[in-house]
Amino acid sequence: MKNFTSYLLITLALMLTACNTVRGVGQDVQKAGTAIENAVKK
């Protein structure tokens, strides 16, 4: 039971880290898209 709990906690920690990474990439892509839109409007 201890092993299962350990694996579960490690998996949850990795999933949370991955979510933050994906969120950061999404924000970067959104900022790049906004910059391109502004350049086209000029």
C-alpha cells in the first residue's frame, strides 16, 4: 500500500508540473499571435 501511495503522489506531482509547462507554452504562443496581429495592423 505504501508503494502505491508513493507512485500516486509522484504521478500527481508530475502531472501538475506538466500542466504548468503547457500553460506557459500556451501563453507564449498567445503573446506571439498578438504581436503578429499588431504588426499586420500597422
